[in-house]
Amino acid sequence: MGTPLDRRATFAAYSLFLALVALAPLVLDGFWLNRLAKYLVFGMLGIAVAMSWGYAGILNLGQGLFFGLGAYMLAMSLKMASPTSLQHGGANPVPDFMLSNAQPGATVDLCCINPGAFLWQPFQSQGFGLAMGLVLPALVAFVLGALLFRKRIAGVFVSIVTLALVLLVRLLLVDAQPITNGFNGLSDLAWLRIAGHELDPYGVSTYYLVAGVLAVVLVGARALLATRAGVILRATSGDPQRARYLGFDVAHYQTFFFALSAAIAAVAGMLYVVVAEFASPTFMDLSFSITMVVWAAVGGRASLLGACIGAILINMLEATASETQSLVEAWRVIVGLTFVLVVLYLPKGMAGWAHELLERIGQRRAGGGAP
């Protein structure tokens, strides 16, 4: 549980972070609120990676798969609700790209346009898109985790399997051009509607939706990891064989938290579609999944808040460097150099450095009070 100083510092850090997030609309306009909302989404991805890698000891190099699946499920629903789709097909709307790729003279009959159009019909309901965006990635992760961890596959082999899976799904997504629009992804989406209210991507309500979900995920994950299940998970990560001797079902805990991490990434994907208004196969690029690992490493993979802040700060650094005229050609080098320096001098990330600083303060206080 940590020392009283650690607990007070953790509470203060969480409170300060959430307060800053909540007060941002007071000083930012719509453009910057939209941009900050995207950074908060990436912070949620940092939390997902920290839970999987930092606490469960599972280095998942395919986290982009779950992010992308969540994004595409909601994007399909919003695409069906967009005016470009509604004006084709009447009671059975179809995405506009299907008409563009249809044979000349084809009618709006679904079978004439594209047999795959039937897959889109359930997504006329935004509730269905939201449900699928959460259930499908979590289910895929649960099945994958059960297969891997029951066979006691661990370490780099899990990383290789998840890496291969995200590349495979991305390839299928791109090759299914008539159904998914391939490389072009899904754009020209309708706004998400909740209780009859449309969420403007640049509006304050959308920002608070993202901020609220992030707060729930951050605090909820922290509370869960403080329970008996979280303690057992850390024990299985440190020495799984010993945990098995003590009678714990290691595979059960690993599968649960692996699927939970995927569900968090899926929620982040859906929120990204809401604020960015598009879904793309680039969400499942290998580079994007590896970048998430970098975020967690810089912030501190053993800290949910550290990984979250690391993801936000790195994306802010990337955006600032890439938009500065004198740094346009060198911004990737700057970001890479930052990562190298952190790995060399802060191997536990920013959160680890903060924890060590607190330990020194506690030791000095204890030493000063000694006879």
C-alpha cells in the first residue's frame, strides 16, 4: 500500500491532474479543446499499456488492434448516420464509397451495389456500434489471452503473437476495399448523438465526455489494482511459478486483465473517432502500437498516472516540434532523443523518478527526527 507519504503524494497527484483536466475549458478555445481531447485519448491508451505491461507483465505489441477495432465499430455506425449514406438506399442506407465503387448503372439495391453491404445494416443503430466497439475487442482479447496463457506462453512470444495479429487484421482491413474502403478509411462521419444531443467534436460537452471517461478509467483502474485481484496480478507478474504453487490460477488473472486492457484501448478508439471524425487502417500500424509502449516507458509503466501523463506530454511535444518551422525536419529526432535519454537516466520513467524523490524526502524527515 505504500507509506503515508506515498499515499498522500499519490492522492495529490491524481487530484491535481484531474483538476487541470477539468479546468482546461476555462482557458482554451474549441480548436485547442479538440486537440487536448485527442491527447487525453492517448493518455487512456497509456493507461491500457501500463495495466498490461507494467502490472500484468504482458508486453502487448498489438494494442493498436483493439484501439482500431473500437474505432471502426463506432465509425461504421456514424458513417451510416451521415447524410452521404442516408441519401442512398432509403430504408437501407449504404456508405457512399460503396456507390462509388459499384458497377455503372447499379441500383441502390444492396445486392447490386455490394454483397458486403449487409454487414453494415446493423450499424444503423449507434447503440449497436457502441456495444460492438466495446464487446468485440474485449472478446478478441479474452479468447486470445485464454489461448496464450492457458498454454503458459509468456514473454517475447506473446509480443510476437500480438504483433503478428495486428498486422494480419490490418492487412485484411486494407484488402477488403469494397467493404471497408481500404487505405482510405472511414471519413465524413455524423456526430455522435447521446440522449438526443449531438456532440460537436470542438464543443465543451465532447471534451468533458472524453475527460470524464478518462477520469473514470484512471480512478477505476487504480482502485481495481488496489484490490486482492490486483495484488495477485502483481505477484503473478513477478513470479508466476510461485503464484501457481500457492494455488492461484495465473492464466485466469492474466486473461482478465489482458481483456480489460483491450477494453480500455477500445473505448479510447471510439472516443478518438468522436473527436477526430475519422477511422483509418493506420490505427493498426505496427509503429503506432510500438509508440504506445514508448509513451508508457517514458511516463513510467509501473504507474497508471505516469503512463497517462507520459502519453499526453509526448504527443504535445510531437505536435509542438512538428509545427515549429525550424524543427519540421528534426522533430522525430527530438522525440527519439527524448526517449533515449529517459531510458538511460530514468529507467523507471517520470513516475519512478518522482517516487524515488519522495523516498529521499521521507528518509531525510526520518533522519532529522532521529535522536
